[in-house]
Amino acid sequence: MSDKTIAEQQGAPDLDNVVVILSHTTEPMNIGAACRAMKTMGLKHLRLIAPLNPRGRTARALAHGSEDILDGALVVDDLMDAVSDCHVLVGTTARVRQLRKHSHLRPSEAAEHIVDHSRGGKVGILFGTERSGLTNDEVDLCRYLTSVPTSEEHGSLNLAQAVMLYGWEVRKAWLDALESGKEDAPAEAPAGSNVRRPEMRVRHPHRGTRLPTQRELNNMYGHIAAVMDEVGYTPEEKLKFMTYLRQLHMRAGIVNWETHIYHILCRKILRRMGAPKFEGIEED
């Protein structure tokens, strides 16, 4: 029985919603080896941001038995094109980030979040380039950051090794969720259907509630930034404010109709100031 069938029958988290994203990979062999690691752990969806020779002989040789993942990988040049439909991003990093240095999750903790969020939509696991890891812009999009507590003597993991490690943790958390769902679910409800994250416990009288995609969030922040430009924020002030606002939303969570509150506020401010309408808005 396939992983997909098991998930459908038990109403459980779905590995099909988990996406592995490799950013600016410079070693084709890592792409191939990552494909093999993914297939071993039941992960199917790979996205590559500006990779080097992703489907050449070297990558294909290392992808032995998982060429379907390599051939089906989405290759894009832009970060947002790779993550726009993801509701949640989890960033893997070995570097301490100043604003979030005390909030790095261990792989097992990150995997629990990944599996939990996979109930409601796509979740991306983002891996940075081999030499320098994730950029600050990539980190800013991630709701969670995770690090492997490696030895201080040699703390660097190969990219494909990291994909295998996180792939196993995700699979283990998924299997645990299946077992827990069978034990805890009410008799009249499918397993896992009674699980709701804190930010999803809100209700709107006229709208459905779901997590916004990265494209929707980016659009909201763009609208806020347009207002800040009009009221005289300097680029430095705007960058600091937007960074803190993103971090607030990462910690507290935000749902789709809450983003509309920001849009309404921004529209009113721009209109009152006689400024042009923000054209980035995707109308409902």
C-alpha cells in the first residue's frame, strides 16, 4: 500500500504535501544524491533554485533509482517562484541568526511541525547553497529554522546528507502521527481530523480560514511597504520594521483573512494620501 493511500484512508498528514527546495546548488552530485535520499524516505517533490547542471550525467548517476524525482523537479531562477504556493517554510541552517538565535529547532522538532502543517497544504523544507547556506532573504521567509546539533570538531553536513537526515525525521514523525491518530481520534471522525493548530482556531463569519501562501504574504508585505514609502520611511527604517513584522507573524501565526485587514488599512491610507493604488494586489 502506498504512502498516499495510507494517508487518504486514515485522514493523516500527507507526505505528498512536503516539498524539498534546494537553493543555488553548486554540486550536481548533491542534487542526484538528494533525489535518492528523498525517494528512500517517501518524499517526491523537489524544487531547484538556479542550480548548476541539475540534470547532467553526474546528477543522474547519483540519482540511481530515483530519476523520476530528478526529471520531475521544478527548476526556477527566483526564490518566490519556488515557494509561492507553500503555506509554511522550514529553513535548515548551521549559522546562528541574530534575531532568532534562541529559536532553532532540532530536526525531530522541525519534522513534527512539517508533518502537522502538511495536513492543510504544502510545506517547504529549504536548504541553502553548499558553501554559505541560506541567505538572509531566504531566512526571512521561513516560519521555522532548524539546525543539526553536530560535533564542534567537524560541524558541517554534506547537503545530500542533510536531506537524508531531515527526510528520515519527517518520515518518522509521519509514521508516529499515523499511529497516534489511530489511537486518539474519535470513533466517528477520521484519524487526525481533530487536530487544529492555535492560529487555525479562529473563525470569520463570512470567510473560510486557512494559512496564506508565501505569495499572498509577500503581496501583503509589499502593500505595507508601499504605504511606508508614502509616509516617509527611509529604506533602512523600512527594512528593520518589515523584518520585525515578519518575525511577529512567524511566531504568532497569521491566517488568510487576517492578511486582508492589512490590505484594507493600506488601501485607506493610500487613498487618503492621494497616492496611486498598489497594483500588486491580487483581487479576490
